[in-house]
Amino acid sequence: MNYRNFLILMLIMIGFAQGCNENQEIRTEEIKDANGKLLKILYYEGDEAVKEERFYPSGKIKLKGEYKDGKKNGVWIYYYETGNIWSKGEFKDDIRNGIAEVYHENGKPRYKGQYKNGKESGKWFFYDKSGKLIKEYNFDQENK
């Protein structure tokens, strides 16, 4: 291989290596209480937190969600200590946008609806502990 081809190959390899560094490795930070019990895990890409998980003193998951540019983004899920989902909600730039679902501890829905720019929007549905629909409310009609 001549010197010119060697230089071209090296430049290509350097460019490839730099492109691979754009997908930064995710590192974690564990936060524990004074007794060493895990309270929270933060996931970072570079210096930016991209995900959070919190835990009950029992060690069971309490919540999980993702960040983008330091703000809540995507679906955040909260759990009862039993492991059943307590609530699901969508965020965009720290503002509620999209689904809102809250459940009774037995796993049956409590209410479901939508947020738009941080405000309740459209039809919301409310349920008793057995999952039976007991009320509908349209926020769009009531807020005119």
C-alpha cells in the first residue's frame, strides 16, 4: 500500500471512529438512602439525564420516565407498591400532552383522558373500582 492510500484509509477510519462517538454510552447514577437502600437511578448520555427510575423502600419500582433536554418527555409511568400501574401520562417539554390514565390499585381503570398543552382536553371517562363506567365529561364543551 502506498503512502497516499494509507493516508486515505486513516482519514476514513478516523471519520468512522468520530461518528461512532456520537452514540454516547449510557452511564447510571444510583442514589441510595442512609441505610443503603436504592431510591433512584438516573441514566445519562454524556452530562444529560435521559431516564429516571424511582423505587419504594421495598425495592419495587415506583416510577419511570424519560427526559429530553432536561425536561420530561414521552410516557411516564407510576406504580403502586404492588407492582400494578397507578398512572400513565405523556409529556412534551415538561408539559402534559397526550394520554392520561389512572388506575385503581386492583388494576381497573379509575379515569382516562387526554391533555393538550397542559390542560384537560376532550372526553374523559371515569370508572368505579370494578371498572364500570360511571361518568363521562367533555372538557372541550365545558371550557368554551
